[in-house]
Amino acid sequence: MRLHGSAVRLTILIGEDDHYQHRPLCSEIVRRAHAAGLAGASVFRGIEGFGASSLIHTSRILSLSEDLPIAIVIVDVADKINDFVTQLDELVTEGLVIMDEVEVYRYVGRPEPRAGHGRERA
């Protein structure tokens, strides 16, 4: 897949302790983004933050929190993001979902390994 030019960045900010049907919410969002054929998704774990609850969550030793901020970032063309974002109504019950227009300069993946070459998976 080639992605170049105008696109939309979807950023979902949730807590590390957020779950959907007994699995981490960030994993469910990434799984659904993959199933929807989106260009890619990345999950970032924050070291400190607060949201609508105004509770500060931090990774500092003296005030160790288990509910650190998580950011899931997905970039693709507007139509695909707009189709996908409707799924978030069911998934994200607490958090922030934002979309902003971006310009993709470069998006490349690893070439597919030729038969008999490359990494083997167990």
C-alpha cells in the first residue's frame, strides 16, 4: 500500500487500565484498525498525564500509577479514517478522540521476503 499526500491522523487518548471485553482497549483498537485495512497503527505509553477526571497519573516511583496514559495513532486517507472512527463510539467510553489533517511525505514498509529468504516465523 502506498500512502502519500493528504491524509488524516486519528489519535485516541485512553488509560492503560481501559479494557474492552477483558482485553486491553489499545489492543482491541489496533486489531480493529488492522481488520479495517488501515495503513498502520502505533501505541505509545505515556509517562505522565491527566484527562477529564483531573487525576494525575505518573510513572514516577513515589507515586506509581498503573493507569498511565496511552496514545494510539493511526494515519490513513480521510474516507478510511471516517469509516473506522464510528467503531470508537462503542469502544472508547472514557478518553479523547481527535482527528487532524496531515501531509504524508513518506510511508514505506519492508519488502516482502522472497521464498526461502528472510526471517522465519515460529
